[in-house]
Amino acid sequence: MEQYTTIEGDTVDLIAYNRFGVTHGATEAILRANPGLAAKGTKLPQGMTINIPAFVVKKVNTAARIWS
């Protein structure tokens, strides 16, 4: 598990996006790896060390076929 020290203006979803390129699922994984983190508020305190768990981004095919 990787550790990250927060900087001014960090939010959990911003950290998730910067680290994994997505927020869906990654934000929840970070919150699960850091019990009580959600209670710190939307913007995290600067200098806080949090755990960044391993997370695999699932690729979804979003192409729609409109003609057969």
C-alpha cells in the first residue's frame, strides 16, 4: 500500500483522479483504506498521511451500436 501526504486543497476524489485517472470506485477504495477519513471533511487537512490502496481501473466499452 502506498502512502500519500496531502497538500493544500486536496480532496479524496481529487487524489483518486490524480492517482488512477478515475474517481468512481477509486474514491471509495481510498475511503475504505482510511477509516475515519470522511469525517475530516471535504477538503483534507494539509500534511495528513493517508493510505492509497492498490486499485485496478476497469475498462468499460461505452460504444453504442445504433444500426444493425
